[in-house]
Amino acid sequence: MSTHGRKTIRSLRGIYIHRPIGEEVRAISGSYTLEKEMKLPHADREVLVVLGHAFIDSSCCGVAGCRYAFVPGYLQGWHDRKNEDGLPVSTVEAVRDRAEQRAIEEAIRGQELIQSIEFW
């Protein structure tokens, strides 16, 4: 998917398009970089977790940074196909149960130093 010449991360109803790891994406106020993808075992399933870091370094309001994780969901298919840009596409199921989200957050924080975790 392209938005005004920029590539974006997206998840469309059970679809996760894998972006290149280590590629810096610049924006008006800073940048983000995806560091790695993890298949985290949870409740006899695997959860896709994507880790990255972001820097706000060209903002009028100061500088900041954080390390984050986002969770597209339970893996139903890994790299099932490629999209029109040749990027791998996986099938995921969103983690909707709050107790499961808390358990997954705890597992991520047990392995990684993360400031923010978002579920899709």
C-alpha cells in the first residue's frame, strides 16, 4: 500500500503485511524502525509480535524516543503469499480477550524492554 509515496504498515481484517526489518521510515517529526518479528507461544498457539523503536528528533516540541511492540494477532498462516509489492503476507486473528492481552504483554515484557504494547 502506498500513501503519497510513503509505505505504511497495515493490517486489514486478518491480514498482516510484513515490512522490511531494519528499514528506517522518516516522517516530519522523526522516524521509526522495525527491529524484529517474534512468534510468541501462547495458549497452544503462536502470536505475531513486531518490535521496533521510534525517535522524535525533528519536532518543534522537543525530542523523545521509545521502544514499542505491536501485536497483529494469533498466527493462522505465516507468509501465506506475497502482495503486489512482493512483501510477505500472513493471516492473523486479533487478540480481543483482555486477560489474554495482559498475559501476552507480560510475556513480551519478560523478554524485551518495551515502553508501549498495542494490539490490533
